Amino acid sequence: MKSLELKPLIHVLNELETRSCLIEQQGNMIMDYYREPQIANQLYKINSCTKSVISALVSIAMDQQLVPKPETPILEFFPQLAKDSDPRKRDITIEHLLTMSAGFNWTEFGGQNSFPTMSKTSDWVQFVLSQPLSDIPGTRMEYSSGCSQLLATLLRSASGQAVAEFAEEQLFQPLGIDNYHWETDPQGTHTGGFGLHLRPLDMLKFGRLYLNEGSWEGRQIIQTETVRYSTRPFLPASKPQKAYYGCHWWASSFSDERETGTEIDYFYALGFGGQYIIVVPSYDLVVVLTADKFKKKQNPVDIFRQYLVPLLLQENA
């Protein structure tokens, strides 16, 4: 991608008052746009991109055999489910939490069984576990920060460490992430579905780790097979995106119109309000977007699909 070709994108970023946009291809930073220079060093809430970080930490813990295999029932960590009146809850596995297919009756963004309601309770885990099932576990994806909090709690129990402490040792320090803020629930467990604050460049490092299939400067932080398993599309989703869902990662593709039937696969972390970490393996590309100016009841512009994809297709013509 030549600098000239990025001028239309810079114009769009300015028009939309985008907070930041970083693009790295083949290990080279080809764009580091910040609305104001100080944003580069400011921590900012990455919202549900936190979920993909939790996925990475659970993956590392699985590789180290601290967390058991994905097909393990979560009953092992939440024995209170043995007394639940619905025996199907005992079939919920770690993989069901990762793919948000636990089956809980949940409406993420509002209502009695939502993440705002959960966050007002004194025990988030108990709130989630007590929700009735609307689906057989493993059959349908229903977006839920409740599943993410169960994963964070499970990780804390399995590792014997605070989630952030485990993250520092196993992920942040190896990547050179030395500054972050992470919120906690009433039990002191770091939030699994939101609440992590990072700098844009550190979001990019995280994306690069996944582009390199878990390898960082010659060290395998996450096993290659675990990364592939996490980012493959498991189940179709409609909210908050129409795409596929993997293990706390989204998966989609865009069409190369020059070759009929050719789809370019990519996967991404997505946070409310336009926070993205996007990985396009076949283009050796990582994109980070952060946004803080958006209207409620109006979806943020998908800068990647609307503006960057056409440039990518043009460049690869």
C-alpha cells in the first residue's frame, strides 16, 4: 500500500473524528493515525475486545494444562450447577462459554438478563448461572458478557492468580505491554467481557501475536493449533454483528470481485462503539481502530469494510 493510496482513508478518518487507526502489513507500520498526538500514549477502554484477550489467556492456560480441555463441563468449576433444577446446565462446557453457546436466556444490551443488569448485582457469576436456559448448550450463539465473566472466574480459579497477574506474566510482559487498567467485579475478579484499557499500539501487538499464530520474537506464547482453533468460525451470529463467532473472536470474509467465488478470510476483536483489532492472514495485515465519537442508536461506521477493504483489493490487483 503506497502512501498516496491512503490519502482517501485519512480524509475519512478526519471526517469521522476517528480516535486512532493503526495499520501494519508485513511487519511494517504503514499508518499510525491519531486524532490528537497524545492519544498514542493514553489508555482507552477497548470494551468487548477484552473478550479476545480473555480468550488468549484461557488458551495459554489450556496449553499449560492449567485449564482442562474445551469439552470439560464447567460443573468442575461451578459445583452449584449440580443443584440447579435444569439438568442441562451440567452439560455446559468451557467451549460453550468460549463460543457463547452456553444456552442461557440472555439479552446482552438490555432487559432483566443483560450485562447492564448483571453489573448492578453483588455476584455476577451467580447471576449468570441462575439464568434459565433458552437453548440446548452448544446449539446457538447468543452474545453474552456473562459467559466471559464465567471464563475469567474459571481462569482465576484454575491458575490460582488474579486474571491481570496471569496476563502480566504470560501475555503482557512478553509483548512489552507495560501499562494497562483492568476493572473488576464485586468478587475482585477482573472483568472478562469488557473493562480492559490499553494503548492502540498495544492492541496492535496483540493482533500481531495472532497474525503470527501465537509466536512472538521466536517464542511460542500460544500454541499454533490453539490459535487456529480459537479463531475459526464456530457458529453464525447476528448480534452485535452479522458474522461468525469463534472462541471470543469474530470471523468473517470479504469478496474479491475480480475472482468469482474468492473470499478473503479475516478474524477480529470487536468492542462497542467502534473498537477493533482486525487480522487478515492472507494479506499479512493487522488493523487497529479506536473510536469515541459516535451517536447512540446509530452503529459506528465500519471503516475497515467500507473504506479499507477497497484499498486492499486495489493494492492486490
